[in-house]
Amino acid sequence: MALSAAWQWPRWWRRFGWEVIFIIGVFPLALVPVIALWLPESPRFLARKPNLSGRQQALLQRLDIAASEADPHSVDIAVGNPVKMLFGRGYALQTVLLWIIYFCSLLNLFLFVYWLPEVLHLTGMTPPQAVFASSIIPLGGIVAVFYLGLLIDRFGPERALALHYAVGVVFVALIALVALPYFALLTVIFLAGTTIIGSQTGLNGACGKLYPARMRTSGIGWAIGIGRIGSIVSPILGGWLLARGLPPTQIFLSACLFALIAAIATALLAFRGAGAERLVAQEAAQ
């Protein structure tokens, strides 16, 4: 059935044309008015508003956040240069490690996703087979959402994500080094997507948890920005490796290297915790 779906893909594409991509892209835009009308403001900033609606009051009560009109200093807001805050008062090591993790994680992700269809085609697959096999990657990322959050809550982001990145190295290495039958390859690609995309999704949530509210936006924004540099480098790296004569599947060995660096850097986040967490606790007590 999987092969049948792969063979039918070109017919479907020829029927609707490549313009269908832009038609599908309209659907996320339809969510803009929904977000504008119903997405609530950040609870901590919402608590400072003098006049709250009944819905807003109910939201704060559900989150156990007291309105703070009388004491505006009780809300954790940024004071000073936000970038300087990322490297001050115990957060420097954490920030550097997160930038390394994001760079390597997104380089690994985009190198694998961008080049997998072409690599599979170069190894003998028909274009429909290569496209269908590559389309399984996001499905694995969706599955990871259902369990990775539970692992992060139970074991902490350092252990859960470091293990997740390390397991991803194994699956990507299998694709790079072992000639697998088609259906076995589909399974490994699915598991690779689970670990590669799942790790990045879990990292986004963990990054927000590691910074206090006043610097959370700056911390996540800068980390993602550094990571995007890795995503820009990844297709260039893949093309350069192929031009050097490396066997097509083995360009993913470089993805394994970056995933391993991300795993090690994530594990090292455990050493960042003592100083930063003490500061957060002290500030919360004041």
C-alpha cells in the first residue's frame, strides 16, 4: 500500500499543479484573526492590568497568579540590556550551551530533511519512492510530542534530550552505513524523524523553562536565531560533501556528528543548573 501511494503521488501532483503549495499555505493565515481575538496576553503582564475582564480573571485564578496592581515590582520584567542579561548572573554557561545545541540541532535536522530525497534518489530509488520515504520524517516528529514532554518532566531536559539526540545518531547512522530494504528503511526514517524533529521540539520547550520570565523571550529568540545559522549552512554542507565525491548516504555521517555534539552539550546543561537555579529561587523569595 505504501508503494502504491508513492506511485500515485506524481499523478496527484500533475492534476493539481505545484501551485497547490500556495493554496495549502493559506490555511495557517486563516488562524491569524483567531489568534488576535482569542489568544490571551502573557499571564504575568496580564496581572498588571488595572481592569480585567471576567475571562481574564478566571485565567489568572486557574494559573494561580494573583493580580498585582498594588505591587508592580512583583512581576518579573526585564530591566537593562536583554543580551547582557543572558551572559550575566550565572546564565553565561547555559546560554553558550543552548546556542551550541540549537546550531547543531537545526543543522542536523535540515541537513537530513533537505538532502534525504535526493540522496535516496541517487542510491537508486525512483523519485516517487524517495519523496514518499522522506514524507515520513514529520510523522515521526508528531509522535515524539506524545511522550517526550513526559520524559522531560520526569527526568529533566538535560537527561531526556541528551538521550534523545544520542538515539537519533544511531538511526541516522543506520541510513548512512547500512543498505536497508525499502520497508526497513521507512521504519528507520520514521524513527530518525522521531528523534531529530522531536528533539528540536522538546528543546524549544526546555529552553523556555530554563530562563526566568524576564529573559525568556530574549533567551529563546537568540537561541533560535543562532540555530537558523546552522539551518542555512546545512544545504551548503550537503552539496559540498557530494561534490567532494562522498557516497550519497554517507553525507549523513556529518549529521551524526552534529547530533552527537548536541547530545553532549545538552548533557552538560546539568552543570549550569546550580548557580542559575539558586538565583531564580532567591529572586522568587524576595
